[in-house]
Amino acid sequence: MNKKIKRANDIKKAESIFSCPICRSQMRVCDTNSFVCTNGHTFNIAKQGYVNFLDHPIKTNYGKDVFEGRRAIITQSGLFAPLYHSIADVIACQKAHSMNKRTLAMLDTGCGEGSHLSRIYKHISSFNGDSVTGVGIDISKEGILAASKKYDELIWSVADLANTPFNDRQFDVLLNILSPANYKEFKRLLTDDGIVIKVVPRRDYLKEVRQFFFDNKEKQTYSNADIIARFTHNFHHVKYLNLRYTQILAKTEIQALVQMTPLTWDQSKKKIHQFLEKEFIDLTVDLDLLIGRKTTK
Ligand SMILES: [Zn+2]
């Protein structure tokens, strides 16, 4: 079976999750090229197998280079591996306590090139058999294109976080990793016993990069207090997990780090060159995992 037919079949199996972002009616996969709502709004299934739900392309600062850098960091250095273990543990506990149905539906909101979701999906599949539906959305077509070329087992869509192409209460787990959120939409999408897991940088996240590039002491650290306050205001039974570790990055991985992180985007070529001359760096990962529910029960 060619890739496009397989992808269209995968979307068809999950089509009850989707609703038209224009009129909210049900979507149907009509053939391998098109995903159509009952009112005839049609969205193209690209040859790589993703669906584009945006009626016009949106320009972001996240281009091909950024996604290539991020993928290299994730797949080559394993920089975020402890994060995936922690998230998988949270989902496993949640599933054991309250999610009784067999299939678990998980959405990554702002998935970029898909490597975070793919790795978390592998962890979850190991304890949940084949019964996990994993969906990734991002507003960047570059990100979704890269995700759909690489990761066959998941469903990928270009979509607006403020108006996602899904029915209400479809997801047991929403992931929002180092990416902007839309809590109104998150609450619409979550099942009643579902959880949202938001990952935000903490004070010392990538501090070695900040200290190298910024003279201003204020920019050398980072505060997530506002984000935590907003999250706590929007969700119930909120729990926090802090995850902090350091990892050595080798020269080629430093190159990928520079490509990936917005911290270096406005820096001079000279300064970036100096950073790239390092043989290795000790890099600090300092993250908060915020876990919340939409209901008080
Ligand atoms: Zn429609």
C-alpha cells in the first residue's frame, strides 16, 4: 500500500474526531485526496499524507532550518529523553486511575516537526498496545510537512490553535510542549476526565546559551510565573513537576542547538561563530510540567 493510501485510511479510521473548522459539521475522507464536511468544505490531503486546514498560509519565524535543528537535537543528542519518560509516567498514572476506555486519544498542540509527539507516542504505545490515536497540529506547514515525511504512525494537520478541526471532548491527553497555548480551545477538546500537560521553561533552561549571548543579567534567566498563574486559573487539580538535568552536547549538536533556539536568532554572525567553535557544552534543561484537568471532579 502506498504511503498516501495508508495515511488516508488512518485519517478515515479517526475521522469521528474531526469537525469542519468552518461550519463544525462532520468530516469524511472521500478519496485519498480530500477530506470533506457535510456542507462541502473541502480540505486537501497532501501527498505526504497530512491535511491542511488553513485557508491561507501563515508565515511564522519557524522555518525549515529551525525544525531541522530541533529534530537533530531530539534524535541525535537525546536532550529531551527524560522529559518523555516523565510525560509517559504522568499519562500512565492518569490512565490507570480514570480513563476506562481502551483507546487513548492524544493531541500535541504546536507539535512542530513532530519528534516530541513521536517519542511520547512510542512510550505510551508500549503500555497501551495499539490503541493510541496520536494527532499533531501546528500552524507551520514546514513543521507538519517534516513530521508527515518522517513519522508514519501519527496523524498530522496544519491548523490554527484558536480554531482546531476537531469535535468537542475528543482527547484524553493534550500536550503543549514549549509552545503557545489556547486554553479556551483546550477545554473544548478535552474529555471530561482528560488532562492537559503543558511544558514550560524554568529559570535555568538553556542558561549556558543565555549567559553566552546576553550581557543583560535579566535576560540570562527566565521567569514562568505568569504562565503558571494563567494555567492555574484555567484548570483544576493542577500538579507541577520540575525536571532539571544537564547534558553534554558535542560540536555537531551545538550547531543544531543554534538552529533550533530563538535565543540566537538576533545574534551577530561573529558571536554565533564563537559559540560554534566550542568543542562541547554542558547544557542545562530546566522545565516545569504543569498538569491540569478541566473539571473539578
Ligand atoms: Zn464545513
